[in-house]
Amino acid sequence: MQADSHHIRKRFSQNFLEDQNVIEKIVDIINPQKSDYIIEIGPGKGALTVPIFKSVDKLNVIEIDKDLTKLLKKNIGDKNLIIHEHDALKFDYSNFKHTNLRLIGNLPYRISTPLLFHLLSYKDMIKNMFFMLQKEVVERICAKSGTKEYGRLSVMLQYYCDAELMLIIKPDAFFPSPKVDSAIVKITPLSEAKYELLNDKSFKIIVREAFSQRRKTIRNSLKTFLNETEIKAAGIDTNVRAENLEIKDFVKLSNLYQKKARDN
Ligand code: SAM
């Protein structure tokens, strides 16, 4: 779409993709198929929307900025391009009543982590997600135990999904250019969990608390939830930090906490 008079809104993390080569590469990675049920978050001026809409029968987009939804209607106006003028963070994705959703988007970086957590609650309806995020966030999503990038986001995403870094994108592909590198991540919710979890809420609590003070040992960070004897009984060293635990350890700890909460 042409360089128009759209007033760029920083609060909505508006960095628009301009490099046609990069846009083509991203669309190739997404590989849209005619009957796919695709939802694009933050279509902006349509850099990805236009080529993707050419390949599918129908496309849903969620955009918060009224000026941009107007621009999209003017430039692509078509009954099969369904524009939801809404906040993607508050959107109820179950409205789509579909079980094979494909979510894509060059996400607003400011809300990318809370948005990923919001989307996790719809994981059973989602086939896969291809998002552009800050490269550093993608590295955190894909990080392995024992690295400095490994944290709450890594554990929560990797318990429920497979995640893979697909492409790194330099700031000059956008206008205005962001200050950091970006990357495309492919996130695929798992149809079967890796380890049996008794309760999602307990898992969320234990993972959050364990990483709330990264420097603390598990014995200290989890002391209001589990005592030293209980942690040891699960076969976990109480002197390690959260960053050294594997996903299966977090599952064990949260199942212990869940049983304890249920019995009390
Ligand atoms: N997809 C376009 C592109 O690649 O050029 C725009 C990407 S830009 C990084 C992020 C887009 O998300 C903007 O269009 C912005 O207005 C929109 N946005 C920001 N916050 C949003 C929210 N909470 N819900 C929906 N869209 C949002």
C-alpha cells in the first residue's frame, strides 16, 4: 500500500513492513492454503493481508486502530475480508467457532507476551501460529533450561506447544524502523501434553512464582507453596534455581502443589 498520510501511533507499536522481499519470505513461511481459516492480528496497512488474502477464500483480521480499519476497507473492501475493529488482547477467539485456526501477524511488540498468554487459553482451537516478534522474545520462547533466556515464557509455551524460530528480520525492513531485530516464530499447540498436568492454574502459579526472583533457589521462591521435604520427595534438588529446572520438574512441582491444595 502506498505511503499514505496515516498518523503513526507509537502506543500501538506501529512499525509497518515495507520490504517486499521480506514480505514474500514471510508469506512463503506461512504458506496459506485456500481453505485455511486464518486470523491476522494487527494487519496495519495490509502488508501481509494483501498477499495472504489472495491465497485464501476468507480472511479475518483484528485491528485496534480505527484509521487503519478504514484504510483497509477502502483499499481491500471485500465481503470475504472480515475486519474486527477490536483489541486483540481482549478478543474472544472462541467466537470463531472453528477448531483449526491459524493465527498470524506482525504483532504489536508492546503486548506480545500478554497476547501469547491470552492465546494459550484457546490452544485447543488453534492449529498453528506464525508471529513476528522481537527476536529476543522469540529466543525466550524457544530457550532451553540452563540458559539465561529460559524463563516463564519458555516453560509456559513449551509445555503446551512446539516452538521454532523461522526467520530473523532486520530493522530496515520496516517503517519506522524498530530499534531491535525481529524474528518469525512458528508455534504449534500440541494435541497431546508431554506430561500429565493435574491443573493448569497450579502450573501457572508455580511457574510464575519460581521465576519471580530468578536468583533465588526453588526452596526460597516456592516456600509458601511447598516445603523443602515435599520438593525433595519429588526428586528435585531444593538448591537449584528455576532456570535449571526442566519442564517436567515444573509439572511435578505443580502437581504436588495441586494435590496439597486439594487435600487441605
Ligand atoms: N501487519 C502490519 C505490517 O506488518 O506492516 C502492521 C504491524 S504493526 C507492528 C502492529 C499492528 O497491530 C498495527 O497495525 C497496530 O495498530 C495493531 N495493534 C496494536 N495494538 C493492537 C491491539 N491491542 N489489538 C489489535 N491490533 C493492535
